[in-house]
Amino acid sequence: MGFGSYDESEQQEVDADFDDEEAVQSSENNHDGTIEFENGASSDELLDRLEDIKDEE
């Protein structure tokens, strides 16, 4: 077989028996709420740091 070739017998449909009750429910872990973040730096300090990082490169 060359690159990109495949054996068609490997492409057959797989019969899987899944139990929906035992499956992971994506809605089990939903979280509603807010988040707040304070970095403690002013915009000018952050812009100065960005310029320093750009200059280092």
C-alpha cells in the first residue's frame, strides 16, 4: 500500500452498544455566574510593560 491508501475492510461500520444512562451528560457541569479580575496595574503600566516586551524581541 502506498501513502494515503487504506484497506476498505477497515472502513466497515462499527456496531457499538452505548447506554445513554451511563454516558457523560454535558449539562451536568454547567456553571452560571460571573468572574471578576483585578490585575492591580494601571493601563499606562500595562502599556509600558507591553512596549518593554516588544523591545526585548
